[in-house]
Amino acid sequence: MNDSWLEIACDVPAELADVVAEYLTELSGNGVCVENLSVDAFSPAEIPDSPRMTVKAYLPADQDPAPKMSELQTYLRELAGRQPGLSLAQPSITPVRSEDWSSSWKVHFKPLRVGTRLLIVPTWEDADVRPSDLVLRIDPGMAFGTGGHETTRLCLELLEKIMDGGCQGESPSLLDLGTGSGILAMAASRLGCGRILALDIDPEAVEVARENLTLNDLGDKVECGTVPLESLDENFDIILANILAEELVRLAPSLAARLNPGGALILSGILAEKEDFVRRGFAAQPLEYRETNRAGEWVAILYRNQPPQ
């Protein structure tokens, strides 16, 4: 595990935070952090409007940052050039350690209700739990997924809607692609899914997911791993894929192939401006588009496979 990192920080107008975050995700190959310095709660409903945001990405400390910093500076100049009068500050770069990045979550991550029954509680917080609550205790560590980000919340809300609708029968099987902290897989188990496979290309994320599953006494109910989607020969009743839009489109044939007849496919991690791109990318697949849910600048798309004849 890499303990030392280089933190790249970009101070940008709030309306550009999502596009800069997506660029930094692709540039760094790691997750990003978007900070609003006036935030005192993790729930988006409680975040006051702020004209500027700080978007942070992380590179291994043993990697020469000069080429990527040069690419980033060029991108920011081009981005500023598209809006007359806009000037963007130069990005900063600072050495940090993994534990510094991880513990920064704890300042803002508070108990959060998602949908009608899910209650997400950080391990270091107490919460007022109702009898009907499905509680998920989580420590995100270095992995993405607390429930607060729109992409995760959209997935959770659609998953709860599908499960409450009973369309997949009892104890449907589920694939969580890009599991991150494991929060979607844990929610799936709490909501009544049976066989659950949680995959991520990042071995450190898989370890975080396993720790969170153990914390919630779900370690024996969810299988975790780094197996590529293309290598699977198992089909599922529900597939959750909360990853980049471009990767969703690349994986479209494999996602469709792994979905059981009548199954549900939830796609998230999609900027609203890329919804058409994703829908065109899935147009050739034998799937029926059902709906698009929106939150902020993000969307989640629900597809259904054709039911058995």
C-alpha cells in the first residue's frame, strides 16, 4: 500500500467543479475529493451554496508529477478560454500521507438518510435509529462511496425502488461493479438480495469493502474481488455500475451479456451532459430503457433486459 501521495488541488468556480473532477479522475487514475470549506455536514441538502470549490486528486509520491501537471495546466487554460473573462488559478501540489486524506472525510461525514429506509452511519458517529431503518455503518478510508455523493445516492434510491417493487422476485442475485467502499453491496444485502458479487479494479478498495462488510456482519453474504467483468461467466438479476461514462459505454456488451432475462441494470457515475453519450452507447444492446433519475449535475439510468418468453 502506498502511504505517501502528492495532492493536486484546483480552486475553481462551483459550476466547473464536476467537469474538473471528472478530468482529474481520468488524469490521476484515482478518486477525487471536492471540498466546500463552509460545509459542516455531509448531506448535500445541508451544504450551503458556495461560489468556489476545491477539487483534489492524488498521485503516488514516487511518480514524477511534471507531465500530468503540465497536462492539467493546459486543460485549465483551455477551459478558461471557453468563457471570456474567466481566469483560473494555477493548481497547487502538496505531499500528503494516506491517513491525512482518509481522516479528512471524518470532518464532514455525518449520518445520512437515503431513500425511505437506508441510514448510513460513519463508524465514529452515533445516530438516532428508527425501528424501520436499515443501518449501514461505514468507514470509506481511501475508497469512494459514502452515500453523500449524488452518483451513490441515485444508485441506492433506484435499487431500493426495484427491491420494494418486487420485480426481481425473492433474493435476486446482484453484481456491484466498481464497489469502492462496498456501500452499494451492503445496501443490496440489507434490502434482501441473495447472491452478491462486489468487484473493483483497485485492490485497496476491495480491502476497504471487505472491512466494511465485516463491520456490518455481512462478510459471509458478499463476495469481493478484482476479477474483470469480461472474465465473468455468471449472470445476475440486478447489476449496479457506478463508474465513468466512457467505461460504461466500453463495457456495454459485457454488462448486457451478464444480465439475466427480465433483469435490471443501473448505470451511474454519469454527468448529465453525458447522458446522451451513454444512451447512444447502449442503443445497440438488447435492453429496454426505463428511466433517468437526476441529482445536481449527475444522472443514473435504469435499463431492463427482455423478460423470458
